[in-house]
Amino acid sequence: MKIVRHTAYLNDAYDNDIEKVIDLIADAGFDGLDYTDCECRSWDDDYKEFANMIYDKAESRGIKFYQTHAPTPTGLLKQGGIDFVKERTVRSIEFASLIGAEAAIVHPIQDPAHKLGDESVYERNMDYFRYLLPYCEKYNVKIAIENMCKTNPKTKIVGDGVCAHPTEFIRYIDDLNSEFATACLDTGHCAATGREPYDLLRIMGGNRITCLHIHDNDFKSDMHYLPYTVSHDWNEFCKALADIDYKGHFTLEACNFVRKFPAELVPAALKFEYDVAKYMVGKINEYKSLK
């Protein structure tokens, strides 16, 4: 199991100096990276040259890009219609292939009025994901659909987004029925809807969940904190990963932990992130050995 760290926040904090970001993550001990394409660098005319550059940089440091995070449909829909969303996501999948990533994390299309059993939202997302699958095969990159939460604009209370409920999440993955469609469990999104991430792991199973976005919160908001700093039961989480024989990578998305530190302390903070992740991977392997 590789220990992976996403590039979000660091890329912004260091003026989009991705080479510096790769150095920081490699120096901290991480095995690999999750490139956050929400910055939309893959849209630039020179995206192939940029992809080759960061691929070579990571390789020179002995690490690689294991997954990427595609731009969110919510943001793209504000710029154009569904065809624009599809076009940009396909480009992001191609970009993932160019940097050697195995999967691109893709958000489902959200709807403010979405409720469990909403067939119109389901059909809209199935059309979107099925459109992407031939390109996934072409570029040999999986789409990893992420469970979502959403915030009520009036009450500010976080509730279920698309794929928050395990029944709906399973339906999406199983109905796509493709080796190029898998699931990414976001622990923060899960907890913000009032669910235990370890419960969702056990319900979904290791045949569906092959990617992770791991971070801590207070079960009320999407805080993106480091494990063990807020309220999750990480011991049970590690046990659940062992129980389902999880075979993917261990990917932290705890950007708001490092965000608190001045630049001089970021390397030490990243090293601590790695130490926490390494400890957790050790716990997972310990539980696997007891099975």
C-alpha cells in the first residue's frame, strides 16, 4: 500500500511551483502524489509539455502520480453546459494518463434538490459517466466516483449529496459495470453526512472501493484535517480497511492541517503527516495479519 499525498493547497501556497511541491512531498517521505487538477492546468495549450515535465520531475525523485482529482462538475457547469463538463473531464482523464496516474477522482453532478431515489439526477450522472468510459479505456485510466455531501444554503447544515447513501453509491458503481469505473471513499464527506466511514467501507467492500481521500472532521463540516486531530475513530477505520482487504493506496487529503503553518514549518508538518499515515498503514497491515 503506497502512501500518497495530494497537491492541493501546496500548489497555491507556492505560487503554482509544482516542482517545489513535488520536492516537498518527496522529502517528507511520501511514495506518491494525487495531482489536484481542480486548478485546471490540463486545459492549457501546453498541457502535454507540462505533464511530461511533472512526470519526469516525480520520477527523478523516486515517486509517482497514483491518482488525480478532476475538476468538479459544479464549477464547470457555471462556465458552460454539460458538453463543456464532459469535454473538460475527458481532457483531465487524458492528463492523468500522461502523468502515469491509475485513476482520476471524479465528482458526480450534484443537484441542490437531490434526494435518495431521485431518478433524474441518477440518469444525468449515468449519461455523464457512460460518456467518459470509452475515454477511460482509451487512456487506460479509471474514473473513481466520490461520495458527496452538500450544504443547505439557508440552514448551512451539511447533508447527503450524490452517492452519500451507500445504497445509491453501490447502484452507481454496479450499474456502470465497468473495469474502468470504481469508487473513491472520501472520509470527510462521509462523516459530514453523519455516517461512519468504516461503516461505508464495510458496506461497499474492497471490490468497489479502490481509492481513498482521508481526512478528519467533526461530523458536521468538511474540515480536511489530519487524522487523530478531530473526532473520527481511526482505529476502527484501519480495521475496516483490513476487513475488506483494501488493495488501493493510502491517500491523505488533509490540506487544512498544513495550511495552518508558516512556510518555514511546512516541511516538518508534511513529515508529520507522513508519519501519521505510515502509522495507520502499519495498523492496517497488523489487522490483516490477524485475519
